[in-house]
Amino acid sequence: MTGFAHARFLLSVASLAQFPLDRGAEVAFAGRSNAGKSSALNAILGRSALARTSKTPGRTRLLNYFELDTGRRIVDLPGYGYARVSERERLGWEPLLARLRERRSLRGLFLIVDARREVAALDLALMDWVDSAPVHVLLTKADKLNRSEAARSLKSAQGTLAEGAGSSRVGPTTTTVQLFSAVTREGVDEARLKLLEWLEPAAAGGGSASGGHKKTPGTSGEATGAD
Ligand code: GDP
């Protein structure tokens, strides 16, 4: 499968007025700082340094949009999890995140979690934020785990997400989970397929034959490492 040869940085959003037009389809990427979000984005998009843009000075605290091709976008959310974020910054994001969630274009959330860590409260809060949109969890850095550890990580994440989905806090979110490594490229094709599925124009109005989203968390295919 090819990458996204025409992917390019589109713009950084720091205020409500700066969002791109709410047309087409977009998918959000979020995760704790250092979870491997930039590496995952670069691997999935097949562009070695694209997401580095989000790490350039002045942009790390913004919503960074990338255009894959006309009408299909990725929105890279600021990494979270470090207490250093000031109250002022946090208050600045909230309206942006609230607006993003309301956008008709938003098709789903890729949640980036280090496979060696538990799915944390902040990750679940993001699922809560995204409300009814589907969530796909990438358990990154899977190359740092052996087979049984990886299987355990997958199972544990599925369990946590099932609990989250069963709580009243989280809406009818569809969650899928997979192992991922930007280093070995395990799971890259699977993640691309999910992204493409969500960005399909047909997904816009519902009733897509390729839909079939389930409410229960599950793996969208255990990576066997046969690559
Ligand atoms: P971000 O802060 O979430 O965007 O994380 P980065 O993509 O910048 O990655 C944080 C660190 O983890 C860097 O040192 C990466 O080289 C490393 N890293 C990211 N993905 C992987 C992976 O799949 N495997 C391994 N072994 N290291 C990774």
C-alpha cells in the first residue's frame, strides 16, 4: 500500500477563526507526550518528517492540520500528560477542542498509547471528549515487547476500553485496538486501512456498506508479525 504522497502541512489553529472549512473528512490524532504520535503519523502517512512540523517552536501547543489530499485532513492534537501546561494554555485549548468535536468533518480519533503503559485516565478523557465518534487505539513501540508481553498489552487495553465504553461517561464510542511499531512497521498497513475507511466520502452521510462499526471494543486483527 502506498503512503500519502501529497500530504502536506496545512495550518496551525490557535483560535476559533482559524479552523479550515468544515467540509470533507478529518481524523484527529492524540496521545500523551512521547507516546510515539509523531512517529506513528509519519509511518502511516509514509512521509518521514511530516509530523515534525507539529514539534517546531510555537506549534507544539496548537492544533496542527495536515491535508492528505483535497478534502481529507489529519488534525494533530497537542501531546498531553505533562503538568507543565499552564492553566492559561489549557483554557485556550478547551474552546478549540469543543469546536473540533462539533465539526461535521470529524470522523474519528486515533489514540496513541505506549504499549508498555496502561491506557490512562487522560486517554479515557479523550474518548469521553470525542463522544460518539469511533476511536482507534494504536499501542505503539510494540517492538519493545516480546510476543507474550504484546499480547498482554493488547488484552489489557481492550479490557480498559471495554470498561470505559461500559461507563456512563463515555458515549456510544466504537473502539478498536491494534499493536503498532514505527520501527518494525508492524501494524502500519492496518492503521492506514482504518484511516482510509474513516476518510471515505461515503462515511459522511452514514449508511456506508463498509461501516459496520461495533460498539464493543475488539482488535481489528491481531498482528502476527508476519511482515
Ligand atoms: P510524540 O511525542 O508522541 O510525538 O512521540 P515521538 O514520535 O516523538 O516519539 C517519542 C520517542 O519514542 C522518540 O524517541 C521515538 O524515537 C520513540 N519511538 C516512537 N515510536 C517508536 C516505536 O514504534 N518503537 C520504538 N522503539 N521507539 C519509538
